[in-house]
Amino acid sequence: MSWPTRQGFFALGELPLMSGGVLPAARLSWKAYGTLSSARDNVVVYPTSYSAQHQDIEWAIGPSSVLDPNRWFIVIADMFGNGLSSSPSNTQNYPELVTAEDNVLAQQRLLREVFGVDRIACAYGFSMGAQQAYHWAALEPHVADRAIIVCGSARTSVHNRVFLAGLMAILESAPEYIGDGRFASAPNAAIRAFARVYAGWAMSQDWFRAGLHLSSTGATNLDAFLDDHWEPGFRKLSAADLYAQLRTWYACDISDNARYHGDLAAALAAIRSRVLLIPSATDLYFPVADNAAELEWLSAAKLRPIPSIWGHVAGAPSDIPEDAAFLRTAVQTWLSA
């Protein structure tokens, strides 16, 4: 790695939340890549996605990858609930709901108080990270010059919430569940079921039809794919952390605040960032149609779907050369315009 990095924990104190609750002794884990320019005008904020920690999304950082740390000062902010920042697994009395807006307001404090930055060149994110990037653009219209939304949306759709409600119900049905998003011990059988439901949504029907669950992983059959290549990714976080982030995802809405009062069209119309929407053509969580509907209200935006059968995973193509090349070209073109 030929570029400088820094990382740490930012103490936020008693953090008031949009829900009216408080996150006690809140802390935000972060890692920065590259060099902050003297004008402080080369900052890219890169929030994490569901169940991910900063090391899981570093694949997108590099001179030949999506975000070049020789040009940009890239700050990954670990989302609340991911086991590094304040989470049920490390915080007593973790509140029922911490929203995407709560995350972004904390990230803004991090940039101001640690780096002296109050305006960013770009907010870039995938999935739940993309929802946070959308909040960067909407909460304060002149804070982010650009926003790049990869497989995400401004508001979690009803169809998406049905999926999330199913996952929460699986965890809630575990005998180890004791209420309020907490578990007496690891709910292993529930996580097994959780992972299998998730797998049916993460990649597309065409992906499975083409046998990529076998050819891309080396698995000998479907059970081997699920057991050895898919389920382990969900066991690295506690069930309570997985549950808390589901609640954050379920509640996501850039207009659910005192500024916009639930008026999504008004929230989108207020955005002054140049917005690049990059859905996957086969995403089941965040379909192209959702971004296309948002495009109508955005003042400076473009829609560039990824032509892929990898479903939602096409937006994080660490091992998919064709999709990575598409994403790299689209992002670098947008950042240089």
C-alpha cells in the first residue's frame, strides 16, 4: 500500500438520536486513506454497508480501483451497529433505533472536529452505505458536491421492507431471543435460516440459473455454497448487531425529519449535489425502477445501471472483473467532471 492511512475512534459523548432516544458514550470507528489537501477539498466519505466493517470494503480503494487514494482523501466511517462503532455487542442500553440520519450527523461531526472539514467532494456508498450517501446530499444541500449511490435508494421501499421484516422475524423467533433486539446466546439455527433467506435476494435468479453459485465459488452443490461460502459472512457479527442494522435499513428515509416532514419529492428536489445513481440491472433490493423514479426530482443527476446478472452484489464487485470495470469507469468519470 503506497498511500498513507490513519484510523481511530471518535468519541461523540451522549448522542441524541432522531427517535428521541440517546446513544450512550457513542463512538464512531473510522479509517482514512490518502492525504488531505491543503484546501481540504478532496474528501470522499465512504460509509459501510450492512454487516460490513471498514476492512471489508477497502477493495474499492486503490489507484486501479474505484476510489484513488493518490487523488482523494477517503474516509470510511463504520456504521453504528457493525461491531466496531457503537453497537449492541459493545454498548449497554443500545437504543431501539439508530437511523441513517443519526449516522451521517455523527460522520459530519467526525469530519469537522477531527479533520476541520465541513464540505466534501463526494459521498460514495454501496447499499446501506449508499443510503447514507443520499443523506449526505439531502440533509444539508451544499455540504456534498457529489453523491454516488451504488445499489441504494433515498427511502427503503415497501418491497424491500417486506424482506427485512422477514429477516427480523427469523431472529425474533429464535429461542435465544430475549426481546429488544437482544439474545441470551448465539442463535445458530436462526442465523442458518437467516443466511439462506438472504441468499435468495442478494443475487439474481439468472445468477443461480447460470450456476454461478458453483462456478464462482468452487462449491460442489447448493448446500455447499450456502454452508461454506455464504453463511459464514453473517457469523462474524453478533445477532444483536445484525438485528440493529436491519432496523436502521428498514427505517431509512431521507425525508423523515423536521426539514421535509416525510415529503420525499421535496427532499430529492432540495438536493444540490450532482448525483450519480448506479443500480444493478438485476438487484432485488434496490431495483432500477426505484432510482428511475427518484431521478425525476433530482436537479443534476444521471442513471447508469450496471448490466449484470450478479444482482445486488454487482455493486460491490471485488471479484467480478466486468462489473468492477463498469463501476470504476462510471465513478471516475463522474468524479472528474
